[in-house]
Amino acid sequence: MSDPVGSRAEPDSLQLFGAVLLGEHSLDELLDLVVVLARRTVAGADGVSVTLSREGTMLTSNFSDDVVRELDSVQYKARHGPCVDATRTQRMVRISLDGDGSYPEFSRAAQQRFMTAVMSAPLTTPQQGLGALNFYSASVERFADDQAEMASLYAGQASILLANAIAYANSTNLNAALREALTTRELIGEAKGILMAREGCSRDEAFDLLRIMSQHSNRKLRTIAEELVESVQRHD
Amino acid sequence: MTDSILPNSLAAACDQVQLHGWELWIEYFALGGNATPRDLARHIARTATLSDHENDVLVQALNERFLAMDLDHPLSYARPDPPAPRSPLPPLPSPPPAP
């Protein structure tokens, strides 16, 4: 029998995702939203966490409670478990902790914390794997097929939201870095101009002077340029 | 200095300090570099050659990353070191010793 809570929650969650304006929320806030809505969406999910993977390293970024965070950590240390395999293979992993022989080390740790079932759905886009959305239950023996489908659908929508949020954050970071680079470039240009006037040298030779001062003092060229410009301004 | 500390190519240096793509180009651009990201990538891959000056701006960007790793300017520059400044330049920070 399909679960009424899951059926009711699905459109609400998807509508909420559609209403999110990326610039108004941090990535962390969006991940918190993903966790909160995941618990409401999948029947039997008593705890939810998000595994994010970057360059082969996995971490739990957001979680509903400390127990699920600890159980994620057990898997990262053992290098296997539902969330690790879902992240690596980008396929859903669903296990019952009573009688399912897979992941003995993790299963023991989960049972000690009164968990009975675990399911990890991959967070992925056509371009990249992002990680996994992990559902822990202390109330069902095994997540039902319809709830696994629900989790998969939800994780797909969450993946799109997160991929867009990451792209937005990267673009914002790039703009900020470019603004900072332009400021540094102007400062160094000013310092080169001072050296050209004083030394009667070319622009390239002025750069050579700055970089050798950086080399001999073990300080960044920007710092050298900044001090030079400030010292000249003080003497004017 | 061991081989693992002294990279034998710009590409190896980029890997060692984990500076690539846009991030690398922005560091280079900030120091006054004028090459496009594509030309910079070609120079690093040795499929094109930038001027010695542009190469040295790139080397400076990489050396500053090495500096943050407590490695003192391991990459050498293409242009020769300039003579010491003609004037004493008292306001200049840490003037280099005469060669």
C-alpha cells in the first residue's frame, strides 16, 4: 500500500524547490531545506543526511541529527556502506539491517543506534556526481518500493536544485575573484609606473624589479607594490 | 631540493600547487599578465610560447603559491634578474642586494 504521507508531500516538496531563488539562500540553507523536506517526503525516514563528494573525498554536509552523521562517518572510515556506494556508483542502495548481510561493520553500528533500514539515493547530474541523499529508519524493516521510488524522484529534483546552486555560487565567486584581481592589477600597474619614472626602465623591467624584491623578501608582489605606492603617497 | 619539490615543467608546478584553469588565469591576470586563458593554457601545455615577460608573470603567480607552502620561489624566471635600482629608493620595501 502506498504511503499517504509520501503521496501528499511530493508535490509540496517539488513546488518548494521550484520556488527557491538561488541568490536569496546560501548553499548551506538549501541543503538544510533538502534534508527537512526529504524527511517529510519519504515515509519511514526518521533521519536524513546529505553526503557530498569532491575529488574522491566524502563528507556529510547537512543532517537531521547526530546519529545519522555518526553513521555516515562510520561508512567513510570503512570506505563502504550505502552512502559510499550510492555516491560511487550513482545508483540507489537500499538495505534492511536485520538479515541483510551487506556492510557488516556499518550494520552493527547502525543497529547499536536502533536503526532498522537504510536507503541512499544518488545526487547526480548528467555532468557530475554530487553525492548521496541518505535515509535512515528506526521504524520500518525495509523502505518499501514506492518509498524508494519517491526517494529517487526527490533526489533527482534535489540534484537539479543543488547543481544550479553550486553553479550560481561558483559564478558569484568568480565575479568576486575577478574584481579582486582587477584591484591588484591596478595597484601593480601603479607601482610599475613609479619604478619606470624613477629608474627610467621599461614596463617589463619594472615588473622584474618588483618580482625580484618579492623573491628576496619572500613576500607577495602585491604586498611589495602596495607598500611602494603607499610610501610614495606619503612622500608626496 | 628533491624532484618532488622542484617541478620540471609549468604543468607539473600547476599540479603541485593545485592552481588550474580560471583560478590560475585570475592569479596571473592580477599580476599584470596579458595573455588570454587559452594562450596561457597552450603555453603551459607547451603547444604555444608566450613572451619571456608573460612567462615570468605566470611563474611569479606559481611561485607565490609555493611561497604559501613554505617553498621559496622554486621556479626560475626566463628573463635575467635586473641590476639593483639606480637610486637607493628608501621607500622601497626590502631592496634586493646587488648581484
